[in-house]
Amino acid sequence: MQQKVDFLIIGSGIAGLSYALKVADHGSVFIVTKSNEDESNTKYAQGGIAAVWHDKDSIEKHIQDTLIAGGGLCDEEAVRVVVTEGTERVRELIELGANFDKKKDGDYDLAKEGGHSEHRILHHKDITGYEIERALLTRVRKHKNITILDHHYSIDIITQHHLGEEVTSQSKDVKCFGAYILDTKTQKIETVLSKITMMATGGAGHVYATTTNPVIATGDGIAMVYRAKGRVKDMEFVQFHPTSLYNPGEHPSFLITEAIRGFGAVLKTLDGKEFMHKYDERLSLAPRDIVARAIDNELKTRGEDFVYLDCRHIDRKGFIEHFPNIYEKCMKLGVDPFIKMIPVVPAMHYLCGGIQVNKEGQSTIHNLFAVGECACTGLHGANRLASNSLLEAVVFAHRAAKTGIDTLSSLTFQEGIPNWDAEGTENAEEMILITQSQREVQQIMSNYVGIVRSELRLKRAFDRLEIIYKENEALYEQTTVTQKLCELRNLICIGYLIIKHAIQRKESVGLHYMVHYKEHVK
Ligand code: FAD
Ligand code: SIN
């Protein structure tokens, strides 16, 4: 069966949901999402959303902080757009029902994170993303034009390729006509035709062995667009969060928000000594790439598995009020943060690169937009400033919605699109092959394409990944399509893109640190 919808949105995090609310008065909307409707990176965001909020702060300061963190590689226009329009978009989130913490005097309680020169992070305790997701979903559920299809997995977008035309990476006129969607409860593949498709599939944390991202983060949208011959950029810039909780066996890793360091917590080695003064004058609140690399260096030179975050000197009441979720988690593991230091270690956290989009969120494929973590707007450059990603998602969702609404009436549904072709794929999936290959991909990426890289390591990663790629393509050709098989295929694609872009960049800059290359000078 073929379904038709004006706006097809793939993903139900902050990007997909806020876009849906903006376009829904102008046409029919499907939100396709592969797990429960609220499962997303958004749901786990802790620190908050950055925005210029008081007179001491200024648009220019936030812009400069973003540019500095980005290592000279940000698209300055994108930075200006996000920061300038951001405050208004955050106000809209508040109007939609998102609650951010206030101080006793009624002003917002603004936190500070690494790389920010001012307190400017609006937050809801240490579960900001959960609160934003709750507020957006409440509104989305009430809108009569929006249908949420949970447990529906987008396999591939539909282009002229599916009409039998040749599409290559040189093709200038690729058009998106919708997507093939797997209902993971019935295992049926549906053809959804759309006038406008929005990719809002989030990050790709699970291409590494340790990540703060939930299991949905397998880079599907980026891989779908790459396969469809859309442009993808800046994939070498993988952000490792310096402080995920060191708790071997726990996957994904639990995040210890950077806002705790903004609240006074200090990084120390196992012997209780501070070390950040050796790396940056901003100490524990230096931008993330610097802190993660400093920790990585301490671990490697000292032969230790983790460092400590010392909160013992912090006011107990204030800490528990601001970070109740983290406090509860630590206590459950027997770490009372006022008695013991919290063991932490870097983990893959955020992908700065992604689907190349313009200032309206349009990809290089016609009628296909991308917003949120799967998109690359140029805001982050070589390293994302903390709490800028939720902001980027709402600003670009707004812009993409405006463009989508303006063009909708000129668009029609494509005729003659065939249904999914399952010929020759009768074999049942062999889970052992899939899970083992996924582990291998994650090990390759963590061992050779992590915080510190070298040409030799990248070459080795490329060669190893190629073997897994060939094996998996052969498996994919013969096997009935499942979510797990597609996710593995996408993770291999993401790994390939990260390595390829890393090999192409002959300098050390931001999150791409090569042992033998000089640091990039602006
Ligand atoms: P997501 O919120 O990840 O949503 C993606 C959606 O796409 C999900 O619904 C997923 O199920 C769906 N999906 C994916 N693939 C498919 C498919 N093939 N078919 C159908 N559906 C699919 N940023 C900040 O600015 N501030 C913070 O404080 C902050 N803290 C963070 C803490 C943690 C632990 C993590 C993991 C991230 C944090 N980030 C933070 C980053 C930020 O949360 C994300 O970048 C942002 O939420 C991404 O939003 P999104 O809508 O693009 O993607
Ligand atoms: C954090 O709370 O430390 C995460 C913030 C972010 O990733 O932007």
C-alpha cells in the first residue's frame, strides 16, 4: 500500500517535533520514529539550551564563544543566524510549555558550561531534554494534522533511482519523493510518498564502543542521504564528552553534565591531583575537545582507566537541587558525591558533521531537508560549543518550516514509484553475524579513530572496515530486511565517512587531532 502525506518527518526528537508543530497548520504530517515516540538523544540532554538572556551577556559574546570553540572552521553566517534568532525560539519553547528553572527572584537560573564566557544555559534541573521532549510531544499529540507512527523504521529515501534512472554523486537534480518505511511490529515495508521530507534522525554515537547516546543513535539519516547521493560534510569532527560516568558494563554510558563543572566540580587524577592547568588556563571549563584530550593524555601516560570529578567541596543542597538525577544515579552506585569523587571517562557524545544543508535547512537533494544533529549547518565548525545543539535544532526547524510552507503549493506527489523490492532476500537474519560485526565496527572506531588519531591508525581502520563492509553488503543483498541489519549497514557507512573525511583533513583542528600534524592556526 502507498500512503501520501505533505510533510514526512523522520525522527521525533527536538528537531522533528518542533518542525512538525510549525508546518502542521499547512498540510498533513507524518512523524515516523523507530522506537517509542519520545526515545531520542533529546530526551537525555542534561545541561540545557544556550541563549542570550540578560543584559550582561550579548549576542556578540555568544557568537565569539561559538566561533572560538569551533576552531576557526564555523560558518560565521550560520553562527550569527543561530545566536541571533535563538532567544526568540527558546521563548517559543517556553510558550509551548517547556519549564526552565528559575531563581527565587523569578529570573531564569542560567548555568555555565565549558567554552561559555557567560552564564547563559537555560535548564530544567539536570533533565532539560526530557522536559523539552515532554512539552513538544504534548502539543504534537493534540494536533489533528499530525500522525505519529512509532516503531516505524525508515530504510531509505525514494529518489529517481527507484524509477530506474541512474543517480550518481555528480547528479545535480536528485529529488526526494518520500521513503520506504518498515513497520517493525508487522515487518511490512510501506511506501510513503511525500511532497517534503524532513530528516531529523539525530546522531550516531553507536559507531563507537562507548557513547552517551541512546541505542537509536545509529546515523541512519546521514547514511540514507549519502546512499541517495546527497552531500555529507565535516564527519571527522566527532565530539567526545569528557565526563561520562565510569561504570564498566553500562551501555550507553551515563552522562555527568558539564554544568557540574560550571557549578564548581574539578577534574583530578586518581592520586587526587588537579591536572587541567597543564593544558588550558580555563582549567576544567575549557572547551570539550581540550578537556577530553587532556583526560585521554592523562589516562594514557598514567596507565589508568578513569579520572575523578571532585564535587566534595560543593554545597550539598544546591548540588542536589540542580542535579537530582545525577545525585540519585551516583548514590545507587555507592558513590556519595560529597564523600567520594565521581569516576569519569570520555565517551562519544555528538557528531558535528552530517547532511550538508543551507541556511534554510535544505539538503543538496530537492525537497529533502535536514535539521538537528544529523544535519551540518556549519554552526559547530571543528567543535560544538556545549548546549548549542538544542538551540541549533529549533532555529533551523523554524527556518526549514518557513521554506517548506512557502514551496508546498508548487509540489506534487511523484507517480509510478514502485513498492519495496524484496526479490532475492529470502534468508532470515543471522543475529550473531550482525551483533558481532557491529561490535567489530565499534572496536575499530574506538581503537583507531578516537580522540587522538594518526595516519597509520586511520589507514588500518579503513582497511578493516572495508572487509566488514563487503561482508555486510553481501548479507544485505540476500537477507530479509530488518532494523538491526539496516542499522549495521548505516553504522558501517558512518564509520567509513568519518575515516574518509579524517584522512582528507591534513591538519589538527578542534576535535580532529592528529599526532603528527601541526595544530590549525586561524
Ligand atoms: P534526536 O533527539 O536524537 O532524535 C532523533 C529521532 O530520530 C529519534 O526519535 C529516533 O528514534 C529517530 N530515528 C533515527 N533513525 C531513524 C530511522 N531510521 N527511522 C525512523 N526514526 C529514526 N545538547 C544540548 O544542546 N544541550 C545539552 O544539555 C545536551 N545534553 C546531552 C546529553 C546527552 C546524554 C546526549 C546524548 C546529548 C546531549 N546533547 C545536548 C545533544 C542533543 O541532545 C542532541 O544533539 C539533540 O537532542 C538532537 O536532536 P535531534 O532531534 O536532532 O535528534
Ligand atoms: C552536558 O550537559 O554536559 C551536555 C551538554 C551538551 O552536550 O551540549
